[in-house]
Amino acid sequence: MNIRVFLSSLPLAGALAVFATENMDRTPPKLATASARAAGFAATIESKSDAPMPVPEGMVWIPGGEFSMGNADPTRSLCGGKDPMPDARPIHRVAVDGFWIDSTEVTNAQFALFVKATAYITVAERKPRAEDFPGAPAELLVPGSIVFTAPEGPVPLDDFTKWWRYQPGADWRHPAGPGSSIEGKEKYPVVHVAFEDTEAYAKWAGKRLPTEAEWEFAARGGAAGESYPWGDELQPGDKWLANIFEGKFPHKDSGADGFIGIAPVAQFSPNAYGLHDVAGNVWEWCSDWYRPDYYAQLARSGVANNPKGPNDSLDPAEPGVNKRVHRGGSFLCTEQYCTRYMVGSRDKGEPGTSSSHLGFRCVKAAALKAE
Ligand SMILES: [Ca+2]
Ligand SMILES: [Ca+2]
Ligand SMILES: [Cu+2]
């Protein structure tokens, strides 16, 4: 997603394994299934790192270790019907140190504490600067954010402007624009946060954003090569395990998983590490720059140790627009359009662009200890 698409062209009104010897004394590796092994996944080898005490509030300990990162299964990754997610391949080995991670997406209540303490003003609440949006009509340069609005009926899926619009006045306190509020939604994930907003929050909280590798290690819950944070079946026993989109995308959200649109955090069972909503509900910012060829770069040199992303960004679909990684998918992800609730899949966004289905969670390094 890139706010420039909206601010430059649209009318405002209405639109808008491998076992290393040093690992032998560690906890038993979690093996990959035969099909995952065939796709290139090897066992996850968790480090034997005890959680440093005390436990920071709302966070869970991720032991770190070595795992296979990526998404190999194009048959269940049919974004727009034809995208096999090549940016999530090749499957490659990555090692991460232990760290703390928020068990849920950052909530409105948590973000409100930060804003109260710092008087912080988010990007969506600031007037876009003309120099940042060359060619944009002055009347479009008003504070706002990108809001999902279900169209009245079926629309072609190759044009996201049919369900996304730039909404003046939309921000974290007014998720649907003026007149909307977050009252009673304290436990919903905060949305309409741009990358720098998440960094400001994290700094205030004594935390930081996860790297993409940390995020995926935590989301996999110690398992190896599985498609989802809970296993290989989207709906084991016909049960929905995440807030995604059922019905007819984008016009009819049936809410079969229990929620139409966004949901309060932690309404579904956590993964094996205690993380809620790593699949679905809201997308989550990671600290890495996005490049579709980054995994290929890493794969060339053995096990990548605490990778922090490429030095620069490239999105071939929008050359010249640098983007950061998003992970986990949202309440809008569906087999009919975008299956990026798959645990190894990736997405990206321009750092200044916020939207109604994009939030974040933070991590805290073990070395910092708890306060
Ligand atoms: Ca849903
Ligand atoms: Ca999420
Ligand atoms: Cu999606």
C-alpha cells in the first residue's frame, strides 16, 4: 500500500537441518513434515535460553534458535489468482537470538497511554507536505488515512481502489473518519499507524519493532515448515482459528470466524509461544526494508544470523517507492484474494502510509532485560 496512489490521482469526495554440533544440548528439534522437507524446510532447533526474569507485562519469551524461513506452497497462496509469492522463497536457514515479544497486537488502550504521556501526533493526523507529494492537488493534502470500505456489490479484484479510499480525518482515534471513535474499543488493535508512529511508541515503551526474521520465528511457535501458526490446515475440524475474511471478497464479509471486520485482540487461541493474532486481525509492521529478492540474497551464504533486512528497498510494482515489511495478514485476507495469513508469507508498505487494517507489535531484546 502506498498513500501516494490516493493522494495524487483520486477525487477526494466519495473516493478517497541440519544440526550444528553446538545445538546438540538443546531442546529436541521440531521436525518438518515430509512435504515441508520436500519444499526445503528443515527442523526448528530452539535455543535453550531461559526467559530472563522478570517477565515484561504482556510479553512472551521467544527462545530463539535456528529455523527455516519462507513460504513454499504456491497452491495456497493465490493472491489475485496468480501470484505464487516468489518473494517468500527460497526457503532459507536463519538463526535468531532470544527475545521478548508482545503477546498481542498493540491495543488502542496501550497506544493511548503513549499519546497521553508524550502528546505524540501520528502521521495520519498531520497535514501531508506538498513537497512529499509532488503533483498532488492542494485540496487532497489534508490529514487522513486509508480506509477499507466494502463496495455495494462484486467488483473486479484487480483494482483495490474499489475497496480502499483515502479518508480525510481518519486516524487512530477515528478509524473510519470523522464521527467514528474508539470508545469501547480499548482492546482493539490500534490502526492507522505509520512506520514512524510505531517506532515512536516502541521507543517510549523501551521496546523496538521485530525484524522480519524474529517475527516469523515467533509466529511459527517452534514448528517447522507449517503453513499457519497453528498447523497445516486452515480450518482444523472446520474451526476458524484467526480473524480473516469469509464470504465474498470484498463486498460481503460473512463473519463466519466470529468477526466482521476488525476484532479485539486475543479472541482466538495463541500459538505455541503464546502469541495471539499473528495470522489475521491486523497486519504488523516489521523493521526490515522490503525487497523481493532478499531471501535469495540470504540463501547464498549459509545460515543468516539475526538478519535485519536488506540495506535498501525495492518493490518492482512501484519502483522508487521504498517500503517496509508487513507480516501476518488481516481481517481482509481470504483465499479469494490474498492468503497472506500464511505464516511464511510477506507484504510491504510505504513507511508513511497507514490504513485501517495495519497495526504492530513490539519486541524487547533479552540483553536489555526487563526494566
Ligand atoms: Ca473475520
Ligand atoms: Ca496480526
Ligand atoms: Cu491479505
